[in-house]
Amino acid sequence: MKRELDILVTQMHAGGIRYDEAVREFKKRYILEVLAHHRGNQCKAARELSMHRNTLRRTIAELNLDPAQIRSGLKRPSHSERPVYEQKQAVRT
């Protein structure tokens, strides 16, 4: 993994990406990953990130992430979008 990170950093530097842009993108991706892992639960994500949940909320706002969109992307599909399975009828004897 360290080697992959080294390659990525080299590519970003060669591509002219500034430090502040790189840090912002890393924060964004990392926070989204942790939030997805906790199904959008900001309290649990903040605990894993070792930050207060208010700090996480502020960081989400600074990064222009939409918490509602994060949660909606993780919800189960509605009944109309779920596949329909045939129910086996009980045979009466």
C-alpha cells in the first residue's frame, strides 16, 4: 500500500496538483469511505476518525459534502425498486 501511495503522490506532483488540493481531496475521500462503512452514521464515523461529531459535521460542510446524499446513497431501495420474488403457497391437506 505504501508503494501505491508513493506512486499516487508522484503522479499528483507531476500533474501540478497543489498541496492544499491534494489534502482536501484526501480528506473528502477518506471521510466518505468511513461514512459509507458506518452507513452514514456520523457519530460512529467521528468516533472512528477520533474527532468530535461537531468537528466532523464542520469538516463535511467545509468539503461541500452533502450528508443527505451520503445517507440516501446507502439506503435500501424502495419497495417498487426491489426485485419481486414468487411466494410459495402453503399446500393445505
